[in-house]
Amino acid sequence: MNSKFNLAEVNFFADFSHKSLADEIGRIRLFSNKIIDTRSPNGVQKDFTDFIILDNMYQKALSSDDIDVFILFSGDGHFSSATSFLKNFYRKQVVVYAVNGCFSKQLKETATVSYILPTEQDISESHYAYIFDYLKTSSNPTYNDAITAAVKKSKGGAAKQQIAKAMKTLSENNIISERTITGAKGKKQKMLFVDWEKAENFLPKN
């Protein structure tokens, strides 16, 4: 975000009464102290998160003329009206990021710009990382074992065909190469070799 915008404020909204989310607070504080707990009052079993986000969006638009861009991380169609309002009445840009498969068509069409996460680059980089993890730890890396290990490492996040495609890309870019070597007993076998300097360009940039 910092590479594209001058971030004035970053807000995180969630019902942190859920333990899985409560554990994230420490990580969130590395980026922002603007943490809004949306848990329902008096134990009411209704999620008010959307309403609270919308209220904050409208208040911010009314009180901050100097803000030109609103960035929303949600694919929920409930935000399409607010997005349209910010664009048409306040002349704001609204950038929306949403998870693949959870992006309302109406919200996507209403946004000034929209992005689907993870991006194709994110997905490819994760596949390369699974492959490199295997190559770093195996003393006798082979093509088939690399694919098997990478698929297992992904824990269902990558199919065999996707890993094979990533392997092909690495091979075409001369990152990995398959060579036939002769073992101690004269047995020949194919092994993978890695150009680790070039491999750095295919790993996620943290």
C-alpha cells in the first residue's frame, strides 16, 4: 500500500471475541493501533462488523476532505452502496481488495479499481517456495520427488499440475536443471541442481 498511496490511516475491524482473531491483535499492532473491536454488546449473537465499518466510512468522508482514496479489504456486496456514494457524491476513489471466490460482482463493478487476492504472482511465488523448501533439504533431489514434496507442503493449496507448471517455469528460466550423474556403485540417476542466485528472483519479496 505504501508504494502506491500515502497512507493516512489504517483501521482493522473485527469481532475479537473469537479466539482465532484475538490471537491476531499482536500482529496487527505492527501495522496500526487503530483496532476496532466490533463484538456485539451484551452477548447479542449478531455481527455488527459491517455496520460499524460503514459508519466509519461515512464519518471519515464527512470529516476528512483531504482524503482522496478509500481502500477497502472486503468482497461483501453490502459495501457497494457506500462505495457508489463515496465516488458519486464525494468524488473519492474507492479501491477494493477481495479474496478470490468471495467478491461480490456488484461491489467489483462499483469500485474505482479492484484487485483479487491472492494474485497470480502470489500463487506462483508460493509454488516456487514449496519447491525450493524441498530442494534446500534434500541431498538427492529428483524431479518427481520435488513435485510430490511441494504438493504435500501446500496442504491442499496446490494441485500436482500447478506444481509441475511451476517446475517448468523454473527450468525454462535456468533456475533448476536436471542432470544425469553416476553414483558410487556406477549407477546412473537423474538429479536436480539449483542456481540459488537466480532463485532469489522467484521468491516472495518480504
